[in-house]
Amino acid sequence: MDHYKILGLSSNATKEEIKEAFRKLALKLHPDKHSHSSKEVREGATIKFKQASEAYEVLIDDQKRADYNRRCGGSFNGGRGFTDGYGYSRNAYRPRYENKRRLDFDIDFRFLTTRGFLLNVMLASVLLGGAVFIERSGNAIWKMHNSGKSFEEAMESIQKTKTPNDET
């Protein structure tokens, strides 16, 4: 869904143009205006109104608009037209590798800072820390009870202390 197309705007539209385009569409498509229309017309207008509302919410906010332009294949390319999702201009087909790398980093950074990812990293850290703690505790207990003995010597002493009833 192209937010610019829904509002009938170019990608370099100003905030005033975005507000005016949305206002016109809202007056035309608002569900209250179509309350006495047929069910198909009412549902179609409601869907278009929701799309226009979403487009307005994204394009009016500078951060959301920048994210939308980077995320979708319709980011404006400084007068050379739009770019496809691979960093090539649709008009000139010139590679834009530096922007592609920056876009990849932005996506990676957003993924690495999501709550779910950070919770999974925290859980993995706790589990790894617990495993290290158990291993070191076991070694400390072994050394405390078997000071100066190797594992083989300890096993021999256990075999010697076994009673004949234990070997059945």
C-alpha cells in the first residue's frame, strides 16, 4: 500500500499538503457520510477511510515518514525518482550501495533492540551463567572432598571400599 498514492501526493509533499489531502479525503470517505448508502459502498468507503487515516498518521510524523520511506520500495531519491527495494533507481538504474548498507544497518539495529530479542539474549545469558556456576561449583566440591587425589585414585579408593553386596 503506497501512502503517497492513497493521499494523491508526491513523495516530497509538505506537511500542509498532507493535511489538506487527508482533510479532503476524510470529508469524502468518512463512514458517517455513507451511513445511508448501500452496504458495499459503505464498506468500501470505510476501508478507504482507514487507509487514508493510516497514510496520514505515517506521513505527518517525520520519524514514521522517514522509516516508511526507507522500509518500502518508494523512498524518494533526491530528484532522480524512486528506488526499488534493492537500492537501484527506477529511473536511472544506478546502484546506491552506500544507502543500502545504511538501510541494512538500520534494520539490523532495530531488530537487535526489540524487546523480544533482548529478552531472549537475557534468558540465554542467565542459562549460560547458571551452567558455568554449576560447573565451577562441582569442581570446587570435588577439590574440597578429594584434595590431592586424581580422579583415577579416587575411583580406586571407591572400588576398595565397596562391599561384596554392592557388586551384585
